[in-house]
Amino acid sequence: MGKVHVPLPSRREAAAWAYAAAGTAVIITYLVTSSSARYMLGGVMSASVVVAIVVGVIRSRPPSVLPWYLLAAAMAPYAAADTIWGLYQVRGVEVPFPGVADWLYLGSYLLFTAGLVTLARQQSGRLHWAGLLDAGIVTLGAGTLSWAFIIAPYLRSELSAWQLAVSVAYPVTDLVLLAIAARLMLTTGTRTPSFLLVIGWLLVLLAADGLYYGTLATGTVIPEDISEVGWMVSSLLLGAAALHSSVAQPTQLAIDQERLPPQRLSILSALILMGPLIVLANVGGIRDQPVDVAVIVGMMAGLSLLLVLRVAFLARYAQSRAIALAASLQEQAELQEQLSHQATHDPLTGLANRALLNERLESALYRCSAVSCAGLLMLDLDGFKDINDTLGHPAGDEVLVDVAGRLTSRVRDQDLVARLGGDEFALLVENMDARTLHDYTTRILDSFTDPFTLSHGHSVHLTTSIGARSITRPTAPSEALRDADIALYRAKTAGKNQAAFFEPPQQSSSSTAQEDVRRSRGPEKGSRR
């Protein structure tokens, strides 16, 4: 069997693992040692976090150093408070309350809040109301528990004003940290191991705090070591987060505004039910305390309002996405229409091109009857090549555009004017008998009487030859085009500036001449378009 290669961790990752191993050893030492000196280990763990953060920032250089330095600054008074508390335990003396350690702890929590807020702002960008609403729901839901198990018992106790203020300040600061933790957790994006370790530190710290404050407030007998180990584990996680190599990787988080997953909706809804369950279970005789019931009812109302706002925000976001989708579909339809127009129209004059003429001609001939049918006129400008040769192609293009305008102004709304290429145009008219078609053709021919005025002041006289085909029976489109082209050849050979109508006997005598005129007209198509 071949050897399995197990990649070794990098030096930076090895530092994080070494720190975790050393911290685990300290925690185990705390658990297995009965000496009162073990209470000093909490301060040792907290102080090590300050060193770990400074070393990790210097070695890894994360994109945002300010949040980490704020956390390090927060751990310094935290470690000092742990050390003071440990010294009192070693001496077997009751810790003064409130004392210096309490002010150090509360100060460290304020710095924790500043560091985490900075981290949240730098990693998730601008404020997102959806994330704030979700965090608010989580915080208020936890607030009902905090009120029932910690704050309300404190308020009913015999503590002095200072003692009560400090006692309540601890769970309140924890709720602030929980709000930030909820905002960081309820995000999408790439979460680095360092980021997950920070989240773990915060959750373990809050859990240990809640357990400790709850036992003090309610008098529940729970081993104090549980909270102490929790605090030490939280310190271990934060130090490992700073030393892990992924601290150098940017973490871009985003609030999932588009969806409210069923799991998250279930959790948020369950938090709303927390208050009613506490009242129904009569936790701590809360039903006999009208003020406590009123506070919980107020929190329930706030939770319901936040959830309604969250759903409304989701609906508004979905509506904006629907509007954006409709606009995108409209834009796509307009683009498709534009492309379709370009495929069936001449880019220079905007008239129909040969493809659209063939399509409309086929449809018109399909509806043809002996009483009412269609007429087809083929136009070829006389002497257009001379304009291109003497005045240039831009002047020729101006003439073509002007010709298109004159033809469009002389025809009926339902008639089709097309440019077939070069100086060749076509007109398709429907519901017109042969006699009317003669008058119609004469009117088109007369529209070329007036000169064409160009933009640089030149005026040019231009005539046209017209070949007309009156269709009184169903005919193939190619046959109608061929017949009109034969009539056009007859008009050209007869002296130009005139119209000729196709007569069936012409077809047999002029089939060869049709090919000749197509070849002879080739050099006359001087336009480049």
C-alpha cells in the first residue's frame, strides 16, 4: 500500500494549535487541582489572550487591525479583574461587591462592544435593516429569559442601589453583545476559521455569564466551576482566533435580504413564544408580579412588531426584485424588437428591406382575389451613379434618404415602401385595382419633379423608372417580383423617367432582356450601403 500524505499545518496555524493545546492543559489543570491557587489560572488565560492578539496581528497583518486591538484592549482590564478575583479566592476573603473588579469587568465589556461593532461594520459593509431586525428579535427573545431568571429576581432582592445597578448592568451588557453576535451569525458569505472562532468565543462567554448571573439571582445551586471553565474556554477560543492564519483573510459577509429560510423563521417565531411560555409556567411566581408580566407582555409586543417589520421588509424586497425583473424583461423585449427591426429594415433609410418585402408580399398574395388584390412597383433611380461619382457617397446617401422620405409621404398608411439595395426601391400596395394602380404610379413618378436639396447647398435633379405589376390572381412572390422587374427593364429601355406596366405577353419576349438589365444596372448602384 502507498503512503498517505497528511499535510502539516503552516507555522501560523501551528501557533494557533499550540496555543489551543496549552490553554487546554491550563483548563485541565484547573479542574484536577484542589488548591486555591487554581483560581489564578483564569487571569493567566485572560492575559495570554492579550499577548496572542498582539502577536497574531503583527504576524498575520489582518485587513482590519482596529477591531483586534480593541479586543486586546478589552482583555487587559478583563485579565486584571480575573487576577483580582483570583487573589481574593486564594486568600479566602469575600470579594467586595461592587468593587474594582466589577468596574474592570464592565469596562472590558464596553470595549468588547466597540471591537465587535467595528468588526461587524468592516466585514458586512453598510447597515442592513434586515440584519438589524433579525438581531433585534434574537436579543428581545433572550431578553425575556434574562428578565425572568436574572433581572427580575435582582429587582426583588434586598441589594443596595449601587449593588442593584451593577448587578443589572452585567446582563444588560451581555444582551448588547448578544445582539452583535446575532448580527454576525445571521449573515451569508465566506466565514474563515478565525471568524468562526470569534463567534465561538462570544457564544461561550455569554453562556457562562448567563449561567453565573442566573445562579446568583435565583439562588440555584450550580457548581461555580462550570462558569469558570466556560470563561477560560472562551479566552482560549479568542486567542486561537487571533493566532490562526485565516485572520489575514478578508471576511466579506452579507445580509440575506432576499430569503427568510424556514429554519430561521421558526427560530424567530419560537423566540416570540418564549414570553408566553414563561408566564404559563409561572417561572419564579412571575404571575404574581404584575410589573414583571407587563414587562414580558411589552417584550412580546416588541418581538411581534419586529417580526412583522421583518416580513414586510422581505415582501418589499421581493417586490423591488419583481419590479427589477419586469424592467429587465421589458428591456429584453425592447432589445429583441430592436434586433427584429434591424433584421427587417434598411439601416440607412429606415425603410423595409428585401426580407420584409418578401414576407409582406407573400401574405398579400395569399389573400389575393379577382375583385381586390395587390400591386407591386419596382423603382430604379436614373443617373444616381453620376451623383455618387461627382458629389461623393455621403451626398448619394442624402439623396437616398430624401427619396425614402418622398416615397413615404406619397403612399397610403397601409402601403409598404422598401429599399432593395443601392438605388432600387419597391412599393407594395394592397386592395387596389389596375386602373387605380395606374394613377397611383403616376403620382409616384411625379414626386421626383422637384429637385433634391443637399445639406451643403447643392440641388440635384433626379428621375426614376418604375416597373409596375397589377396582381389580380394568386401568384408566387418570386413571379410577381420577376414580372415587376421585367416591366422596369421596359421603362429603362424606353428612355427612363417613365413607368411601364407588366403585360403577360412581355414575359416570353423579354425573359432574356431581364437578365441583361440586371447586369447593366450593376455599376449604377453607387451607394456603399
